[in-house]
Amino acid sequence: MAAKVRAGWQDMAVEYGLLDDDREFLLGVDYSDPGDVDSEWAWARVRLLDAWDLGGGDDGPLPSWMRFYMGRRFVPEFTVMSLDGRLLMNTTLWGDGTVSTIVICPSRLLP
């Protein structure tokens, strides 16, 4: 399943124009401490490398220590945006093991 998640995510990223010529994009990152009640979200500029494992291998997208602390009801996800701000993608791993990726691209709605 991890290979399918990686392939599907990358296909959508290319099709909708998430990646620039250097394969860079923005990743939503919560910089708050794990015990904080309020999140401190910001965008981090990143480059997609061949070595990235977006599907997380056989055990899911999070390391085992994170899954242990998050509990069974935690739904891991990540959100990315193109550098020009014209595209937003969100990928979620649901509790039943299914994965969904949505693309929000308002620029495609314009005539």
C-alpha cells in the first residue's frame, strides 16, 4: 500500500503542478511543542527527493513512537502548497487504513 500512496501522491503533484522545476513546494508544519494546546502552523519550503518515503513503509506514515503517543484515534495527515500559492493538497491516512488526497486548485475554476 505504501508504494501506491507514494505513486498516487506524486502523480497528483505532477498533474496539478505542485512541484516547481526544482521539485520544491511548501509543507505545512506545526512548530508548537507537543504538549501545547495551541498549534503554531507555518509553511516550510522543501524539495522532494527520491529518498522521501511519503507512504511511510509497511508500518504507516508515522514512526512507531509517534503512533504510540498519538493513540488509535489519531488521523495522520499532511498539507502542501505550491510555491505560487495556486494549489493546495491534503493527504490523510484514515483509521480504517484508507488514504485520501484532495487537491484544491481555484485557478482551474476561472474561465
